[in-house]
Amino acid sequence: MDQQKALSNLAKEKEAKGVDEAAAKAAMSKLVSSASTNSSSTTPAPKVIKLKKDDVDYCIKELELSKDDSEKLLKENDGNLITSIRAFFSK
């Protein structure tokens, strides 16, 4: 909708400034397509955190957490066991 409004404004200015309508349409199309490409590419990729089985088992055994809670705690602390233990006891 904004593109149509912009094109109609360009058409009005064309007569006053001698703007090439085909070039204006091509430029607007490029802007629209690059805007849609940029918006999808700026979405950050989800962070993948690899958890060590030994770390998960340690949290289950020593902190008496379920497997899901152990994995959640480790993921919240970037997979770092020491930081996870500190975070668990600081709650």
C-alpha cells in the first residue's frame, strides 16, 4: 500500500522533474525486496548448547533434580556446571 502511494507521488513529481517512471518503479521494487530480505536475515539463530551427560547426571544425583530440571539449569548457564551449581544455590 505504501509502495503504491510512493509510486503515485513519484508519478506526480515525474512531470515536474522529468523522472523516468520505469526507473522509479525498478528502484522501488529493489527497495521492497531488499527490505523483506533484511528483515528475515536479522532474526538471530537459536543458541545451541551442548550438554555433557556427566554434568546432567551430576545435577540429578547431587542436586536431586529431575533430568528436565537439570538440563534447564545447565542451559540457562550455557552448559557450565560450576555456574549452574552456584545459580542453583543462589535461588
